[in-house]
Amino acid sequence: MTVKTNWLELSPDEFFDKRDAHPVVYMPYGYAEAHGHYNPLGVDWYTASMLCERTAKEYGGMVAPYFAWHVDEEPRFNWAIDHCGMGEHVVNPLPVDLFYQNVFYHIRAFDARGFKAAILYSGHAASVSNDINLMIDYYKRKTGSPMLAVYDPRFRLPEGWIIQDDHAGAGESSIVWAGRPELARPECLGKPPKYPERGGGGGSEDRGPYCAPKNFGHNPGQTLPSAELGERIQALRVKGMGELGNEMLAKFDDSAPRPPAPDFNKAAGLWAEFVYVTRQYWQGLLTGEEHVRQNRNTRPFPGWEVLGMFK
């Protein structure tokens, strides 16, 4: 029997039954980006969506309608061209403000539909984590919602694990190869690109074809992707996400009042205030070069009290 996990696939009765039985919603984020010519462009998206889907099947809860768009350094910085040796872009980015606004309304929707916990997981751009978790804190303080939510918990592998889940490396590649083997192209490992002028590598970050690690596929010191490795990694991550959802439900205060979620007009006002008060502190506005050099010109968030809010 197939276990339905996707919000879009549920009938109204099934939605209510599933939400009431385990009121956790998982929201995956990712987008299209080159991860070597041995991977599909959607590595960031698939690693996130497959994790959410499998966790919902094994632990309960449901997966929110998909949003496979994300932030990128464009138009302020040609990350893929200057650092990965790409000749043309293949990404589908949104401006930071627009991405954050979408996430704000996702949070509002989860609150309005009665979920007790929301886990927002991204396969891309960890630099936005602090900003979105600040947004979650702002939303809860402004609305009085008792819903617990967190963005980008990451679920790193246990300490001492030898495989690093780096960009286009063995870790995240193996996860995709395990979950979507029809998308894997192992025959391309260690081979030159078909279109060297479009994605031949040779950027300033020691990158090979299509943003792969340099010499990936024929360097004996590198661990290669495999479906077996991907299954082991994904099982650990599913355990981490499932346990986090259970912990959040255990912490939820059922005795706390739950005000109605703001309607769209009020939500628009809340969003405008959040931008006005916090935008100068957003870490997600860093250019790619600032991120690489750890030259963070944005000021650290001083706290709500310093800003005269939520005393």
C-alpha cells in the first residue's frame, strides 16, 4: 500500500486525518544548479524533497506543496562563471527579498492550517538560515502563534563520518543516486565535458566540469558516489529529521491559546515591518565574494529589545 505524504495528493478527509495524527509539516527548498555532469541539475532540490518525503512516510506528517526556487548570488555576483568555470548559467534563482517573502507566507499557511510543528529544510544556501529563523521568531512574537518552526536544521552526519556532503561531492551525489538512480550518470565521472565552453571548469575554486570537485572521478584520494553510500547517509538524516519532529511535538504547548493566523492584508503589513526593521542585518544579502572571503559587512542583529520591539 502506497503511503501518501504530499499535501497535494491528499483528499480533504485524508489531510485532516494525517494532520491530526502527526501535525508536522515538512517544507523542502532547493533549485537547479550544476553539480557535475554526472548529476541532474536538481541535486539541491532532490536531496531536500526526498528527505522530507521519506521522513513523512516513516515518522508521520506531510510534505508541503513544492517550491523548487531559491536564492543565488545573481545579479550581484557571477558565482558559477567566476568560481566554477561555467560559461553559461543553468540556475533558476529568485532575489533574496522575494524568496524570503515566499517563505514568510509559507510559515503563515502552516500556522493557518493548524500544524503544530514546521520543519523547513533546504538543500542550498545555508547563508539564509539566520535570516529566516529570525523571520520565524518575528512571526511568532507578532501573531502569538504557538506553532514551532525551524529552517535549515541541516542534519549533519555524525562526528567522524568520513564523507563530507560538499557541493557535487560523494555525499549529496550519492543521496540522489540512491533515491533517483535513473538520473545518475556515472559514465561521466572523470570524463571531459560535452560542452567545455559552457561548463568546462577551471574556475578559481578548484572546480572541474560543471562545478564538480577538481579531478572528481579519477583522483584515487576521493570517495566516489554510490547508491549504497547514499542510502546510509539518507537513513541517518531521516532519523534526525523524524526525531526533531517528535521533539517539537513534545514541546508544543497544547494549553496555549492559538490566535487566528493573520489574513493576507495583515500579513502584508507584518512582512513590510519585518523588512523595514531587519533588512540591514540580513546575511543572505552578502555577495558571493563576501561569503568566500568571510568578509561579512552586514551588522549582526542586535536583538529585538535594542530595536525597541517585544520588550
